[in-house]
Amino acid sequence: MSQLEQQNLEWWAEIVTDRPLCTYYFGPFATAKTAKLAQLAHIEDFEQEGSKIVFVAVRRCQSQLLTSFEDE
């Protein structure tokens, strides 16, 4: 990926839960720091709802999918 392409990417917070088995994307954010802060708030919300968090990441990408549910 070229440097120009990377500059056009925004920061997204990714959270994967096991209950339910689902991947959530939150964003876009201008910086990794703001994405991480938002991610922490969302993790807290998921935990209060009883969801089990199995993976978290902050990524620079172009996400068009905000929620992905897995078939059981």
C-alpha cells in the first residue's frame, strides 16, 4: 500500500465478542488515540451487557461493514 493510500485511511476500533459471536467496528476516527478511547468505552458497555470480549484491535483501514454476525 502506498503512502498516499495510507494517508486516506481512517482509524477504526474493532471488537469481537463470543456471546454473541460477532465482530463490531466503530469509527471512523482521526487518530489511533481517539479510536482507542472509544474502544475502551464500548468494551465497558459490552461487558455490562454480559458479552464476552475475545479480541480487540485499533486498525487503520476503510471499513464499510460495521457489524458482522457469525452463523452458529
